[in-house]
Amino acid sequence: MESPFPKHPVRLYAIDSLRFLAAFSVVIYHYTFRGYYADTLNPVAYPALGSVSKYGYLGVNLFFMISGYVILMSAYKKSLWQFFVSRITRLYPAYWVACTLTFLVVWFCAPAKNTAGWSYYYDVSIPKYIVNLTMLQSFIGVVNVDGVYWTLGVELSFYLLISFLIFYKLFDYLVPILSGWLVVTAAMGPASTNHFILLLFPKYSPFFIAGMLFYLLHTKYATPWKLYPLLGISFLLATRSIVYESGEYSQYFKQDFSPLVCLALLTSFYVVFWLIARGWLTLAAYSWLALAGTLTYPLYLLHHNIGFILFYRLGNSLNKYLLLVFLVGFMFSSAYLIHALVEKKFSQALGKNLSRRLNAIPRV
């Protein structure tokens, strides 16, 4: 390692803006395209918007790049216990509330099974809900209570890899480690069914690796000539993944997903991250973006199943564009309430309680 991470990372409002953009694009993609064209989730069609918003699914890939950048930054100089506590307190309070609300809305308000408007996404039960509260359902084959929770399994796999870095004190070897991960990703491919997929997730790993590399570039961890070739390889592997994914989506939705459009969006992700890494894009004058960034997680957790049930219940009562504006506003308002009433009030208390209990465990 040629240069250490900064001791006190500065909040990057540009990253908050990317979080907001990613979450908003996923919400609009779900509401104006995905729900109507698959799984009978949404009876309301938005053909004028859908031709553009259908590419909003790439907001998930952008989220993974952000995660690679931010999680590596947050893991610096943390013990394994501290990293564990920070992730628990960041993820679980909002998740527990969102999961409970989603379960209750689906249980009481979803269309009856085998009737118009019902979807397998609404096939919930109390045992499934209880398992979902652990956030580990993807690893033990239990159905997600909400359609977007699949990404949490990928995130947890990434956190496990970061935990290995912390436990074995491998931060001095990040360049060769990321190089090796790129080699494994290239060999496995996005369609791999190898058992390692749960840990190394080759379909999405190029995005996490890119985020980590951009953070290393930002912190001058290594000379640029060591990082740029790896970024180039990550871009090629990310391109392979999105081309493969666009083919999957074209087949699933019976709609054309242009690989060129996907590549243009991917390129824009890399360009923006490069500007951030070089310090040329900070948006430091827009501190309100911090709030926008903090709302994205509860917004993401809430919007899917609950939103589609509201579309089903209200779709025939309101103008569809007014309904869209109302639902997006409702989801943002609900996300703010979870942030203000749950995350801000209970996350810190949960963190202190966990730290106290973990510190009481005898170290061997």
C-alpha cells in the first residue's frame, strides 16, 4: 500500500445524489414498466414513460457501485465487531419496520390468491415473515416478503467479504485481492451457477469492485497506473454483465432492451464516479442531499409490494398520472417517517446496546 485511507472521510454529497437517483429510477421503473409487463403486479400501463423508465433497473447496479465505494470507506480502521455493529444498526431498524408493514399490507390488502391481480410476490405467511426478519432468507431458500429484498442477499455477501478483509487485516493487499476477484469474476461469468456464486456473485461483482477501486483512486491508496487498468477490466466485465442482463430482461418482459442504451448508462456511472474520485464533483454546496441520501434505503424497502397493492386498489379511481405522483409522494413521505421515527431514534440505541453486549463477550 502506498497511501493510507483518510482518517476522517468527508461526506460526499455527490454520492448522496447518486443514491437518490438510483432509488428514484428503480421506483419509477417498477411503477411505470415492470409491474404492468410482468407478474400481474400493476393494472395501470404507462407506455409513454415505460419506453424510457424500463432502463431504471440499472439503478440497482448503480447501488452496488455506491456500496463498493461507501462500505470500503466505512470499514476503514474498524474492528470486526465495530463493522458488524455499524451494519446491523444501519440496515435492520428500518428493515424490520418496512418488512412488518409490507407483511401486514400484503396479508390484509393484497388480492386473494388465484384471483385477478394476485401475484406470487403476495404469497406470504407468518413463518416466512419471521424468517425474513433475519434478512437471511436468501441463503436458506425462503421466499422474500417483498420483491426487492433479493438485493439484500447480495449486499450481505459483500459485507461478508469485507469482514474477511477486516478480520485478516488485508487492507494492505487490496490491489492484488481485487485483481484476483476480477480474474475469478471473468472466469465464472454472469450466468455461473457455481456454488461460489453466493459469496462472489460474479454477475454483480464488477460493480462492487468498481466502487472500491474508485474509492482507492479517491484516497490515493495506490498510484493511478495500478488502479486504472483494473477499472478498465471492471468496466469490460460490467459491460458483459449488463449485456447478459439486458438479454434476460428482453426475454422476460417480451420487450427490447437495447444493450447500447445500457452501455451508455453504465459509461455515465463510471464517468460520474471518476469525477467524484478526482475531487471534481462534490456538490458540497447542497448539504440537503444528505437527507435525500438517507431516505433512499427506507424508500427502496417500502415501495414495491405496498405500491403495487395501492395501484391495484386505486387504479380505477384516479387519473393514472395523478396516481403515480401520489404514490411516489406517499412513498417518500413514508420513507421520511421511518427515517425520522425509527432510524434516528433507535439505530444509535441499538448500536450502543449491541456494542455493550459484544464487549462483554470474553475474547479468546
